[in-house]
Amino acid sequence: MKWTLAVAMNPVDQIVELARIAEECGFHQVALPDSIFYSEKVSAKYPYTPDGSRMWTPETPWVDPLTAATAMGAVTSRIRFCTQVLKLGSRQPLPLARQVGSVAALTRNRFTLGVGLGWSPEEFEWCGVPYARRGARADEFLDVLQLVLGGGMVEYHGEFYDFDQLQMSPAPSEPVPIFVGGHTEAGLRRAARYDGWTSAMIKLDDLREVVNRLRQLHAENGRSEEPFEIQAVCVDSFGLDGYRLQAEAGVTDVIVMPWMFDGIGFDGPLAAKEDSMRRFAEQVMSRMDG
């Protein structure tokens, strides 16, 4: 089991130090969230809460995840960083390829790109990208990213993206893993073509169904013998027994925020969060790994 620390919605002046402490505690990775702006009104419901409401406010801090990964990489040497998830819908593939390649270089290949389509029509439109046909556009987007990050002189001629020969240097010296989020059938099919799937908030029974479907899709793609990560935010299975149940369900990477188990909120003091992380590492992580 891999252990990933979530830092979503925590104060910006804490997150770099949280990454350093996470490395000391033995965490495998830090998960970095993505939100470009808070629109006063949205024309779609947030898909991962029962009533469709957002869990954050206009004042909730969201530092750019790629910038955060670079800052965290400068004070650590082992721990990895992943976006969980970076929204493709409000971005363009060539500028993003340049950013991802830079993060991979500056962190010495300690970066995983977790992506999702995005859910807010306003975020698409106000960033200059149509909301319609977002799934087909994302498929081409990912094709372009892999092509450019693979290095060398490349060109691409698709329906949404089109360019002649170009090269970005330096290319990552190792492939950047790509995890894809989404709980829909289309999202699962997309994820099965890459290196892993990452969940939003999900219950254990639903998680079991998703993992079984991903295994089917992975096999249909002729990739059943290839590694495939299941990264989960399971909301009803905690503690040693709960994490063992997640592992039995096929989860390979658990995302946690230990201080929340101790009643410490997002805005809690850094020292209290550190105590929670160290206690979680001793009482849960070491016993699971052992």
C-alpha cells in the first residue's frame, strides 16, 4: 500500500512544510488539488457531494499545483507529487506539456500527472475552451501530452489540436505517469488506457465495483499484465481494518489527511498537523506496511 498525503484547502504557507514532514514520516506522495477560480454562480452541480454543492468558499486557498510541486521538490529528496486532479478542460496541451516537463526535471522525475475533465461549464468557457465535446477533446489532449513529453521532434494533426514539427527540451528522462479521474463509464475507459485511476470521494462498496470494472477494461485493452494503480479517497473505510479492506478491494494508493481524524480542521496549526502525521505513520502506516 502506498500512502499519499492530501493538502487540499490547507493554508498556502503550510503546504511546503507539510511535504517535508510527510517525507520524514514515510509517505510516498503528496496530492495537490486544482481549482483556477471560484465563480459566484455555476450552471452545473458539483458531482461529488450529495446535494451538488461545493465544499469550499471564495476564500478557500488554491495554489497552482504545478508551482506547488516545484516548491515542495526543492525541500525534499524522495517523496513524489501528484496532481489530484488537474483539470484539462480549462487548459491547452502545449503550454501544459512545457509545465509538466519542467516539474519533472526540477523534481528529478518525482511527479505523476493526475488529470480530469473538469465539471464547471464556466471554468471551460471563461478560459476560452468550449464545454461541448469535452471528452473527445481530452482524449486528443492526452495524446498530445504523451507525444510531446516523449521527446524529439514531433507533430500532431487532430480534430482539436494541430501543429507541425516541434520539440520541447529537455524532455523528461523517465515517462511521467498519468492517472485519470472520473467515476463515469467514459472516465473509467479513459483511465484504463493510462497508468492509473484516481478517485474523488467514494464509498467502499462503490469502490469495489469501480475497481472490478477497471480490471475488465484494462484486460480489454490487452494490458492486464501491466501495472495499474488505484488511488482512492474512500470516505467510509478507515483505520487498520478499513485500509486492509481497501487493499483487498484493489486499492494500491490511499489518500489521507491524518489531522482530520483528530478533529483538526484545514486551518489548524502546523504543529498539530505534524503530530497527527507522525502518529498516523506510527500507528497505521508502519503496521500496515509491516
